[in-house]
Amino acid sequence: MTTKGLCMQELEPLQQTAVYVVLGISLLGIAYAFILRSQILAQDKGTPKMQEVWGFIKDGANAYLSRQFRTIAILIAILTVVLGASVFVIPPTTEAVERFGTPEAAKLWVAIGRAVAFLMGSLFSYTVGFVGMNVAVEGNVRVAAAARKGYNPALQVAYKSGSVTGMLTVGLGLFGGTLIFMVFGIAAPDALLGFGFGGSLIAFFMRVGGGIYTKAADVGADLVGKVEAGIPEDDPRNAAVIADLVGDNVGDCAGMAADVFESFEVTLVSALILGLVLGDAVRGTIGDGDYDLRFIIFPLVLRAIGVVASVIGNSFVRTDEKRRNAMAAMNRGFYVAAGLAVAAGAAATPFFMVDQTTGVVDWRPFLAALSGVILALVLDKLTEYFTSTHFSPVKETSKQSQTGAATNILSGLALGMESSVWAILVIAGSVFSSVLIYSGEPLATQFTAVLYGVSLTGIGMLLLTGNTISMDSFGPISDNANGIGEMAGLDKNARNVMDDLDAVGNTTKAVTKGIAIGSAVIAAVALYGSFFTDVNKVLVQIGKEAITSINVAAPDVFIGLLIGGSIPFLISALTIRAVSRAAAQIVNEVRRQFRIPGLMEGKVAPDYARAVMISTTAAQKELISLGIIAVIVPILVGFLLGVGPLGGFLAGIILSGQLMAVFQSNAGGAWDNAKKYIEEGNYGGKHSEPHKAAVVGDTVGDPLKDTAGPALNPMIKVINMVALIIAPIVVTIDRNSPAVLGSMFICGIALIWAIWQSKREAPQMNEPVKANASAD
């Protein structure tokens, strides 16, 4: 089929119908999320004491996200203007000119589209995080109340609360991508860059801020409460308990939802960019205006199939009072959804991937997506092996606690390092599967085809995002419910139900982190391919030779590689240091309150709000500085060293980012579950010396698994998106001009300020007026 400036009316009837159906399914996913939300809100909220504890959590969570939005709103406004203006620096793409008629009109529409898409991606990502967190907060007290009725009622409320976030993620992500395609047609990739960048940047902020918040409170609460005072984890006398429970929502619910949402966006963006290039390359001459649109429509169809499969799969998540197996119930829902999605994808292939000129069905995109589904399942099991109490790695770490905290920590470090090796080999195997699938492709289009296959692997990996997010949010919701149950003094049967759901939630959180990290790397590899295709488009337009690879042996490229490899270490160092500083403040505050007369006897209520404020202030302080680092470093590398070194920079950050993210996430998860394994009665049980050693290991692992490690997922994609946006500018303008050098000097000053600001000690909170000095 020949298309000239594609509009919806110029699609084939089946393709046109498919696009409208995809848009309808995205709206169905959003509507289903709000139906589930109404069902959750209709549930019983329990006793007045439960509602009192819940009220503290709800107020703290809403206050944090509201303040976070105010903090980053200025940066979002500035970047919206900059993204729109960046379009006028480079010549418009041939696709944009074909779509809008003239170069002038193309520049104007793409500038508007990219800026609006950036705002839309930012707002959608924030909405997913905010609404998801809000429903999680509404759900936790209702899970605690349902636990008094039985195991399955509590499971249903917890999982459905998580499903709201999952369905909102897939619904908004698919809606945004489809709507942009419907408006911009073959010029959609120009606007989609803004959509992906907006989602990635907000996810980075929510991951970093939420991670610092939750781990500062968690580490402080554990060190003083469990180790020093010897009281239970969610004891109401501990001033940091509410901040810890709030942190579960802003970190694990809001942060994780925004993280996976932007992966969902970015894989779709890369698939559409590469699909357009491949569709142009396989039909006639590149740039002749003749496109095979199968490669653009098929990823949208797969995404829609995933939404429907997730809805159906979620309905299979149930158990009974006899089996009481939440993990088996959630796995059943996931496997049912996976089976339906694969079957529907295979059924759709003969309709949407048939070559109209030859009548031959191309099964390779489906096989690439299938490899992504398999990759998600393998990473699921791999992460479970290294972080679950049912397997030898965690048991070995628990055993090492018998000889102290040092050996516990050494065991966890070794475990995390080893797990990162196996994870990267699995991902390498998945990328290699695309090479094998497209090995028969003509040499002229093989490079683009393989990268398109990688992008579809990402599509396949996140095909069941609705189920994945549901399982992830289940963890913090159950954790909060357990905390509310303990603080409200619920009966033993209800507590047993919540203890079990909480333990299962720890495993689901670790497993979904593994999928999130894997999807980040696959998305980054696909974006890396998009980087080359976008640069080559501009090089061809301005009469320069296209590039198909970078020479790592070239000194400037190697410098870029070294700088890229170092960035994940810098981000990790700054975020871990932030947690350490904030946790120290929490420790001092909890110790101070423990000395207040009557507090340890339960006669005086602790000042929860003060601990909440400490965590909130610490988290907000880091957002702008870390955002500046993520945005400015690729700009400096690109304009000072060139496009080749920028490519080397991206390769370095993808590799070291993947290794560091998996290492930190799995090591932290193993330390956490090693502690829980001892608390189950092994190696002395609670309050024993091995337990104290394991608690120390857990506190070391907390900022790794919930702050630094998860922050690297969106960080990798933010930097890739920035590089993708600036690369065409780098090869177009004179990098030695005074204007460019002056701008880079300003960027360098901003980078130095950001690093200094992130390392600077936060001002200590003033001692409250009512503090009782005689309590010392």
C-alpha cells in the first residue's frame, strides 16, 4: 500500500478499524480501573482505631505527592518550552513534511505536538502514580478489615486495589500512544519522543523521591525500634512507623507504577519509530513516501491484546479458606493472561502481518514478541530464586547471620553480584533471539529489522503490564494492612491472614522489580537503535554519510563509554547518601521521642507528623538536582564530544546500569527475606543475635533495593530519551560556535551545582517547643 502523508482515512479498512478498536480498548482499560476503584471504596473500613491509623497514612501520602508535584512543576514547564523550541533547530523529517505539506508547517506542528505530548506523558505518568497510590491507601485499611472475614476476601481487596494501578497504567499508556499516532500519522515518532520523555522523567522523580522517603523512614524505624528497643516492626510507639507505611505507598505504589508506565510508553515509542523506518526500507526506496504500515499497526494491536488479556487474567485470581495460597492464585491469573495473549497474538498475525504484494504472512514480529513474554517469565523465576525464602541463596544468607552482621552482608553482596550476571545473560539471550529471528532478512534492512525485533521483545515483555503492576502493588498494600492490623490490635486470626499476604507481597515486589529492570534494558536497547536511525535521517538530509556503528577503539568514543558507565554509580551514590542522611535524622528523632515520659508505656502518643516531615523534606531536596544530572550529562557529552561518543556513552550507561540495578535490587531483596526467614523461627527466631545481624543486613539493603536500584530503571531511559532528542541537533549545528560553547559552560555550572546540592547536608529541623528536656 502506498501512503502519501498518512492520515487515518488513508489506512486500509482493516488497519483503520484496528486503530479505532485499540483506542476503544485503551478507554476500556481506564474505565475498568475506575470500576474496580468504586468496588474497593465500597468495602468496610474497619474499627475506629484502624481508621485513625489509616488517616495518618492517607494524610502523609497525599501531602508528599502534592509537594512533590509543586517541586517538579517548574522544571516540567521549562522543559516543555525547550522541547518545542528544539524542533526549529533542525530540518523537519521527510515524514513530517509529507504529513503536513510544507517544511514550515511541519516544524510548527511537530513543535506543538512534541511539547503537548511531553506534557501529556508527564501528566499521565503522574496520574498513574497518584491515583494508584491513592487507591492503595484506600485499599490497605479495607484489606485489614476484610482479613477479619477470611483469607480470600482480604486477597481480593488487596489484588483489586493493585489492579486499579495496573489497568490505569496500560489504559493511559495505550491511549496516549494511539492518539498521537492518529493525529500525526507517519510523523508520530517526532511527537512520541516528547510523550516518552515526559513519562520517563516523572517516573525518575517518583522513583527517586519515593525511594528516599520510604527507606529513610524504614531504616530509621528498624534500627531504633527493632535493634535498640526490641519492639515489633509496626509498634505504635515508634514515631517512624507511620512514615514507613506512607513510604510503602509513595515508593512502591506510586514510584513503581510510574516506572513501569514509562517502560510501557518507551517500548511503544521505539517500536513505532523503528517500525516506520523498517516499513519505509522494505517498500521501495527510503524517503520515497511509500510505507508498509504493518510494522506500525502490529505493536498497537499487541498492546490492545495485552490489556484485554490482563482484564481476563485478573478475574482468575482467587483462592479459598482451605488452600490459602495467594501466590498460586496470582500466578494462575498471570499464566492465564499470558496464554490468552500469546494465542490472540498468533491469531492476529495472519490479519495484520500479511504482505499485500505477495500474500505471505510474516511471523517474525510475533516470534519476537513471544520471546519477550518468555523473557518476563524467566526473569520472574530467576528473581524469585535469588530473593525468595524457599531457595538456597536466601537461606545461605540467613545462615551467615549466625556469625554476625558482617558475614550476612558479605553473603548478600555475593548473591546480588552473581544474580546480575545471570540476569544479563538472559537479556543477552533475548536480544540474540531477535538476531536469529531476523537472520534471513536482506542485508540492507537487517540492522533495522533486528532492532525492530528487540523493540517487539519489549512489547512482549510488558504485554501483561496490567497483571505485573497488580502483583507489585499487592505487596505494599498488604504490608500496610499488616501494619494497620498490628497498630490497631486486631485478633490473631486476622493477623495470621495479613502476615501471610504480607510475606507473599515481599516476593511479588521482588519479582516485579526484576521484570521492571529487564524491561528497562530492553527498552534502552531499542531506543539505542532508534538513536542511530534518527541520526541517519538527519545526516542523509544534510548530505553527510550515515553511520551504522560506533568504533569503541576511537579515543573519543571510549571516553563517552567510560563516562556512561560511571553515571549509574554516581546516581546510586547520591541516592544512598540521601537515605543515609535522612535515616540518621529519623534515628535521632525516634530516640528523642522514646525518652519522652509515658511514651514507652503507651500513655503518650508519639509525634508521627514530625517523622513524616523529616522524610518528606529529605526526599524533596534531591529531586531537582538528580533530574538536572540526568538531563544535562548527555547534553554535555553530545555537544562537547560528538554523536559517536554520545553513542558510546549510551552503551556504557545501559550496561553498567543493568548490572548495578539487578545487583542492588536482588541483594536488598535477599537481605530482607533472610531477615524474614529468621523471623519465621529459623536460626534462633526473633530477638536472637542472628536476627539482629539480619536486621542490620536488611537496613543496608533497603536503600539498595528500594531507592538506588529502582531509580536506575527510569534513569537509563531518561538519558536515552534526552540523547535521542538532541542527537539530530548535534549533527546539524556547529558545535564549536560561541553560542554552543557558552551554553555548555552554563550546563557545566548547573551540573556542578546539582552534585554539590545533592551532597550538601539538609538543614536540621528545629527542636519542637514541647520537647521535654527532663526526659533525658
